[in-house]
Amino acid sequence: MDWSLQRDIFIAFFRSGMLGYGGGPSTIPLVHKEVVERYKWMTDDEFADVLALGNTLPGPINTKMAGYIGYRIGGWSGMVNGVLATILPTVVLLIGLIGLLSQFRESRVVLGMTQAVTPVVGVMLLTLTYSFFKQSKKGLGWTGTLVIGIVSLVLYEWVGVHPAVIIAGLLIYALVSRSDKSKTNRKEKQKQTV
């Protein structure tokens, strides 16, 4: 077992678990920063695929991503390590702060801190969304990106389709279009060799 890799997995997911205030969506940009930018374990496209797949499954997104990425990078021990690193900050904070927070939950200071963090989380999510938008523009082009974005928005906001159904549909579309592209590429290679 590579102990330095296991240490890095733990640190990456512990950091995102400790700093991810507000649950799953706020931790996604932090996980992206660790996994893609700092340690370079994945590309943006691979991370987007993991995020899309994780969103279709039930449960906390950060834990699912930590398990999958940990397994992919460090095997079974990496998976356990990543999940523990994600869960541990929450457990420690709950045990250590539950009494304190229950005493001061009506305090203006605590309410102000909560309200001050909300815009920061919004900006982090907006930054990650912009990054994914640029990536999808490269693969789909402006037209494809806008069409899929608008159709997804309409289905979610006005038709009331559950986000997991939309994501599953987009994954199926991506798999079908990828297999069509690979068939086309094989045919072109066959023509070139003939």
C-alpha cells in the first residue's frame, strides 16, 4: 500500500469535508479543487462524469464522490480512506459543537455567520458551473450546450421532472452519441486504410 497516496486521499477529502459548509453542493467545488487542480488525479471531464453519476445515486454527493475517487486512485483502502475522511469532520463537529450551537442558535451572531456564508457558497457553485459550461462548449459547441441547458431548465423548472431523471437521460444521450462517434471514427479509419 502506498502510504503517501493514502495520506493525500485523506487530506484531500478531509479538507473538503471540513471547509464544505452547508452540505453537498458546497463541497463539490472544494473536491474539484483538490482532485483536479491540486493532485491532478482526474481531468475536468472525468470529474464532470463522476459528478453526474454521483447525482443520479441516492445519498450525500461528497461521500459518493470520495468513495469512487478514492477507489479509483487507491483501491479498496483508498475508498475506505476517502469516505472516512469525508465523514470524520462532520462527526467531530457534531459531537463537539452540538451543545454550543443549541445554546446560541437564536444568537444574531450565529444567524449573521450563516447568512454571510451563503453568498460565498453561491459564488463557488457559480464558478464551478462556469467551468463545466466551458468544458461542455468544447465538446458540444455553443448550440448543443445551450439547447441541452434550456431543455434541462424547462424540464426541471416548469415540467417538474426530477433532476436525477434529467441527468440519467443526459448520461444515456452521452453514451449513445459517444458510441455513434466511435463507429464513425472506425469507419473513417477503415476507409483510410483501404
